[in-house]
Amino acid sequence: MDNEHVKGAADKVSGAVKEGVGKATGDASLEAKGKIDTAKGQAREALGDAKDAMKKPN
């Protein structure tokens, strides 16, 4: 697991927490920020997967 995977996982967790708190409190802005962080985390994990795929010999 490389750095991108770790950062991606952290962003996804952070996003899920923000989204949940935003829903619970009715804060649409916080909920939207959570969704953005979750998407950013998924993108980072995909980047980490791509880096891993490039490192492996065929």
C-alpha cells in the first residue's frame, strides 16, 4: 500500500464523517464537502492502483 492509498482512505473516512454530520445537522454545505472529500479519496485510491499496476512487471 503506497502513500496514495493511505491518503485516499483518509479522505474517504473524513468525507463520510462530514457527510454524516451534515445530514444529521441539516448542514447541506458540510454534507456536500463530505461528498467531495469522499470522491477525492476514491480518485486518490484509483491513482494508487494505477501506480501499483505500472510497478508490476508483466
